[in-house]
Amino acid sequence: MTATRRNAAGLVVLALAVLVPPALGEYRTYVLCLMAIYAIGSIGLTVLVGHGGMISLGHAGLVCVGAYGASLLMIRADVSFWLALPLATAIGMLVGLALGYPFLKLDGPYLAIATFGFAVALPEVINRWSAFGVGDPALFGGALGLNPPSPAIGSLIINTSLRFWYVCLAVLVVAVLLARRILSSRWGQDLRAYRQSPPAASAYGVRTRRVRVWSFAVAGGYAGLCGALLAHHLGAVGTSSFSLTLSITFLMMVVIGGVESVAGAVVGAVAVVALQEWLTGQTSNLQLWYGVALLLAVMFLRGGVVGMVQARLRRLRHRDEAEHA
Amino acid sequence: MMQYVASGLVSGGIYATMAIGIVLIYRASGVINFAHGELATFGTFVVFACWSAGLPLPLALLIGLLVGAVASPCIEAFVLSGLRRRTHLTEVMATVALFLALNGLTLAVFGEETHEFPALVTGPPIEAFGLVMSRQSILVLVVVAGLTLIMAAMFRFTRLGAAMRAVSESRESAELAGLPVRRIVWSVWAVAGMAGVLAGVLIAPIVYLNVNMMIDVLTKALAGAVVGGLTSVSGAITAGLLLGVGESLVAGYVSTQLATPFVFLVLVLALVVRPQGLFGSAPKVKL
């Protein structure tokens, strides 16, 4: 697709996203919000996994950090929701950096295990916080979790899904545009060079250590932002929302959409949430169908949905050109 | 103190039995099999179903082990070989997908109830050296010791063991030397699958049989495998046992709440400080 066509397609989608939801009703809009929020998180994972070639089974842990960070800021420090969003992003980036440094030397399966450990350990630590005897034992709200207040613009309280949808949409648009910027920058090129071959990238002057660590920070930032929005969306923040399954779900979004594209991350989030909603009505055995869907996607959906569409368009164009010639 | 060490050795022995499977598969295929625990759960349920149907327990165990030995190589033969592009990412995703799918399959076939699982040996606990241990616990220790010896003997003295070592050293050279590489890799997966089911049968009487029984065990076995170096079977056994003892000591002297976080602390420290593990060889850089 040419740049102008792509922009036109983007604007059409955006117009639909603004105009259609008022006609959808509360529950469907609620689901739409979830799609947008997960899309933001999965963009972050696309940077790390798709462009950086690093495996993370711990993305839900970073989202958890964002959700708890934002909630604590709002409850304990009386920070407004609007300030909590960028602050949660910053916290996510910091934690991403803190993970990126120690994990610098780890690759492939080793990195998968390390991030897996992080994702499983973080909820355990939060659940058992009082046993550590550090700080306030009720810091994370114990078994009840945390209840962040609803955001407001002046006297307009964001307490319906429709109002929150416009917030999510605005944040998602900014997140998408920013991700495209980041990935088309010099840094994005360096990251892809690193994925192709770390030693070769290094030989061409890419500062591989820095690129790697920052890719964790970018993933963490997006995850933090996603977590802050998710905290409000869920209403109550507890560790059960950030299980290993959520980490796998994020990977699923990235793989189904197409690991390398920002649009793929959004498409993947929409597809996975839709699948989740549909399955919930059909069966209580979600993990079986999740596993089967993910397995089929890994085995047969090369390049994901977006990659397949792109390949189809390219083939059509070739045929057009052949017929005209 | 000694009582804590003894009970830690028992849970550590089960982690070690699982870790053996993870290491064998990693050596043969270069894959971390996140589905290993769920395969074990499925096999354990098969044992339970056969036993409930009236078969004697040893026969049920044999059937379960066979299921493990057949199902495990299928992962390599049908799923991993079916990947069009075999990268670390697709391999990890595939085994993670199987983790979910197998968990769901076990749930669909056997239901979500928790069952009491028969111990392989029964009888009053044995007292020796001032320790009190159930017969099942002693059996675990015997099995781990036996497995250690069998593994060591297999790698050192049998043709299959030598072939396994050759394949994990270099697939290409093993193929050039005329070894039936695919069959060897499948046998390794089969041995690993049996060890997994055995671990499941050993732990089921302790934690009760449930669909999600092995998730926690797999996490700890992964930690054991990594601390031991991922490529070393003896390292995984040693690390699995040490991890169990450490966990038990933390639970006994500090707080039961902190036992699991302790395992993760060890895992992360091991990865950061010594990624090649206590006994493994340094991970190779792929150019």
C-alpha cells in the first residue's frame, strides 16, 4: 500500500471508531475499550519481539506494574488520572530498564525463562507483600486489591464506557503514531539490525547493549500505559488480572496480527479480544481453544493477518500490472 | 533442621525428575518445552483413570508411562517439525500454546475435580536417624537416585546414550556420520515424557491430583534446570534437589509465604550471574 492510501485507510478506521460506538450500547463499548487498551500493550511487545527478536513471557508483569503504579499514585498521592497515565508510562519504562540490564546477556530460550520467572514472581510478591515485612503491609490492598477513582475532565466524570472509549481511542492514536515514529527512526533500524545479527550490527557501529536495554524500556512504557488504562477499566486492581495467561495472550495478539507491524498489534488485539468474547459464550474451557488458536497461528499464519493481507494486495497489484502490460 | 532437609529433598527430587526431562529435550532439540508439565498431568490422570477402572496400580503406571512416551515425541514430530520457520520465537510460542492446549485437553477429558491419588507404597512412616519419613517420600528419594544412575549409565555406556550426546553436540555432524538423528531425537523426547509422568505420579499423592497440579512444579523444575545449566542432566538433578532443600529451609525458618518467591530469586540470580548454570557449558552465539 502506498503511504497516501494507508493514511486514507487509517482515517476511515478512525472516523468509524469515533462515529459508531454511540450506537453500540454499554457492553459492546466496554469490549471495544478492552481492545484499545490491549492494543496499546501489544504495540510495546511488537517492538521487543517483532523488531528486536527477543522473547518475553513477562509482558503481563510490566502491565501489572503500570496498573498498580497508577492506582497507588491516584489513591495514595492524590495524583489525577491524567497525570497518572504518563507517570505510569515512566514507571513502566524504568522497570523495563531494570529488567533489560540484568537480562542483557540472555537470549532465546534463556530470556523466555527469565521473563517467565518475572511474570510468575511479581503477582506472588504482591500477594504475599505483608510477609516481607517491608513498608506498609497493606500497601497493595491485600486480597481486596485497589480501587482507583474514576477520572474526570472538569465536572464531566468518565464513568461510562462510551466516555472512556474516547479516552482510550485518543491514547491509542497517540501510541500508534509514536510507535511508527520510533520504529522508522534510526533507533528502529538499529534494533532490526540487532535482530538480524547482533555481532554484525555491532560491527557496523550499532551500540547493541544500549539498543537492547532501550527496547525493554519502550516495551515497559507501553505496558505501563496499558496497565494504567486497564486499572480504570477493571475498576478493581488485583493480581489475578495479570496472570501468566495474560502474558501469553499478549504474545498471541502479536503473533496473530503479525509480529512486525504496529497495525498488526492493533489487529491482533482486536482479534484476540473478539475471540475471547465469542469463546466465553461457548465454553468454559478457554485455555484449550486459546492454545489451539495460538498453535495454528504459529504454525500456519506466517506474518500474521497483516502480513497475509499485504501479500494478497501485492499479488493483486502484480496481476493488474501484468494485465495492463 | 534435618527434618526440613529431608522433606526438601523429597520435593526437590520431584523437581529434579521434571528437570531431567526439560534438560534432555533442550539438549536434543534446543527447545524449552513449556508443555512438559501439562503432559505429565495428562499422563498422571491416565494412570488415575486406569486405576479407578480397577487395574492394579503398577499396570496403570505402566500405561501412563507409555502415554508419556508416545505423546511427548509427537510434540517434536508433529508440532515443532511442522513449523515453517523454526526460530527460538516460534518454538517457544508453540510449546507455550501446547501448554495451554494440553491443560485445556486434560480439563475437557478428566474434569476439574481434585482427586486423592493412591500412593505407590503404603504403610506406616519409617523412623530412622531421628527422622520421620513416609514410605512414599523414601520411594521418591530412591527413584531419583535410580534415575540419576540410569541416566549416567545410559549416556556413558549405551549406544543410544552415545548417539544422544552426538546429536546434542551437533545435529549436522551426527547426520553426516549416518546416525538416524530423527529417531534419536524422538527417543530422547520419549524418555523425557516418561520421566515427566513419573514425576506427576510421585507428586500427586502429596498435592492431590488436579488439572493445574504441575504448573508450580514445572516452574520450579525450570528453575532447577536453569540453575543446573540447561545442558547438564546431573546439574539439573543436583540443582533440583538443592532448590527443594532451600525452599524447605526458607519455609521452615523464615516464612512459608516466602518459599516460592525464594525460588524465583534463585532463578533470576542464576540467570543474571551465571547464565551457563552451575554445571552447563556456555550458551553458543548463533551467527
